[in-house]
Amino acid sequence: GAVVSQHPSWVICKSGTSVKIECRSLDFQATTMFWYRQFPKQSLMLMATSNEGSKATYEQGVEKDKFLINHASLTLSTLTVTSAHPEDSSFYICSAGGQINIQYFGAGTRLSVL
Amino acid sequence: DAKTTQPTSMDCAEGRAANLPCNHSTISGNEYVYWYRQIHSQGPQYIIHGLKNNETNEMASLIITEDRKSSTLILPHATLRDTAVYYCMMIYNQGGKLIFGQGTELSVKP
């Protein structure tokens, strides 16, 4: 099946620094990728839709200047959490769209901001 | 927006069939039903999808009612590794977005 790689799987950073998370589709091309965040014991919340070669589409309430998304190629999308603060600590998950709207998910990145 | 309703939690004995229901009474004619699951602290995993007919793959079976207002995911012989949160969803508009509800937390017990 289709594989999506997400890196890093776990990151700890100091408050005020920026963190970049990569999402790669390894064996297929994805014009569309999605970014989610998940707090403990809660469901996934869609943050944004990442479109190759164009600007990302953000969900209501998600700060686009806070969460920078770049989708420069058909196999790579990145999410940068800028000036991270403790409230940004969460589990971030990406997915890439395959055939018939099936999405394949990365393993997630656990971000802890001190 | 098509919404889904699932029980919050279910238990199943190891080796028995797990039947997970989902109501989607507002589904439109061209919307597929998708099932995913999320094992603790991992990314969600695609299981199966269907439009009208029942579907089966190596992981599960999907039974969709004739009026398409509900469906049931069947894990024929549940194992401990099937313990996870199971999500039933429809595609949001045509943009491919998945909107996750709360899902059903399935606990498979020895």
C-alpha cells in the first residue's frame, strides 16, 4: 500500500523557536496533502489542505502565519510551527491523498514546547 | 455537510466478530463511506470504503444499508491488535477533506 513518511516523530523545543515537520509520500505523487493536530484523548482536527504549487487552504481558526505550510513538490509538504509556545504542544499528523480520495497518513509528530 | 454518528465505545471478545455501526442519514448520492482506525499514538490507517454495495478486503467487511443511511464495519475475527478508535466518515465536498468525528473506541479483550 501507499506509504507516507513523517519526520521527525518526536521533537522537543524551547518556547519561541520554530519547528519544521516534513511529510513525504514515498511511492506515489500527491497533489494534495493534509495537516491535522490532535490533543490527548481528542479526535483529529484538520488544520489545512496543502496543494502542490499553490498556497495552502487553512481551516477556520487556524493561524496561517503561525503554521506555515509549503508543498513544493508532488512528494513533500512541510509544516513549520513558528515561534512555538507551550500551547502548541500537540500531536501533528499529515496525510496524502491517493486514488478514490483515500488518504494515507504519516505516523505523526509529537511536539513538546518547553 | 454529511455527519456521522457512532457509539462512543464497544467491547469485543478476542476471536469474535466485531460489528461497528455508523449512522449517516444525510449522506448524498455520490458520497462514499470511508472507515479508518487509529491505534493509540499512531497515524490513522485506512480500512475500507464503499458507495452502495457491500465490500470486503483483507482487513474487514463493510455492509451498507439499501437506503445508505447507515453502515456496519465488520472485523470477522477480532484480535487484541484491533483495539483502536474506529472512524466512519464521508468525503467533505469534493476536496477530499476528511472531517473526523469522535469515532468508536473498540476494546478487544482476551
